[in-house]
Amino acid sequence: MISLQITSVKTFMSHLLLSDTFDQFQFIEGEIVTFNTFKIDGYIQKAFFPEEDMLLEYSSWSTLRDYCFRLIRGKRTPLSFKFIFRLPNEQTKSLISNHNLDFQADQVQGCYLNIYYDGTCLRCTTGTSLKLFTLDKSLEHIWDQTMLKFFSEKEIPFDL
């Protein structure tokens, strides 16, 4: 697990809300505090789509980004917000395979990116969750390195 302090909130918010930078991630949950507190559960309600065979468990960020943007934009900065993103299962499988890790994809609950803004400081924290107990931290380390590379490639400035 690493915690990154974002040094340019404006740059990060542009990536988060105005571009497809984070669209690959699944949206687990979020909360936006402006004039009210808005809580969003990213779990897909399959009963809402009875005619479709929904294989996904969570919405992608791309489907919720515009809604969140409408809640955040305005003359006043949000008091706070937090989002929990997860790497999709197929990309988790690729991460494991590409780095020859000693895990099966079905043993991994998720590779997470937590985004938290408290009104002054914006932090991103990585995390992994496994469905089994192990002292092996190789997935966590690879995920941390992957996110450091991701932020660097997207030119999102941060401090460790």
C-alpha cells in the first residue's frame, strides 16, 4: 500500500472528471459532500436491466463520471469527496500473468485505488485484497509500482 499526495489538484481533477484517464476502473463506491452529501454505490442493480445479461458486478467509472462531474462542478469547491476504484477482473488477471505472480485470479478480491479529498488535500491510496491468507506481498508491490507508473505516464504530479 502506498499513499500519494497529489500536488496539483487541478491537473488531477481534469484527469478524473474531464478525460478518460480513469475510465478503465470499476467504481465500487463514492461520496461527494457539497450542499448535501451524495453517496453512490457502484454495484449494478441487475433487476434494472431485466432484458440484458449483465456480467459486470460494478459500474465503470466512465458510466458515472458525468454524474459525479455535475455534482462537483460549480463556483464552490466540494467540502470533500472519496471514491473507491477497482481494477477490472480481466486486467487483474493480466497483471498477475504479466508479472508471473504466484496467485490465481480467483484468489484476488481486487486491486484498489482510493481517492480522498478533504477540502484542502487530495490523496490516492493503493490497496489489494485477497480471498486467502498469505504473507506474500508480491501482488501488493506490483500494484503499487503499476499505479506509480500510471500516474507518472499520465503526468499527474504527486509526492510519496
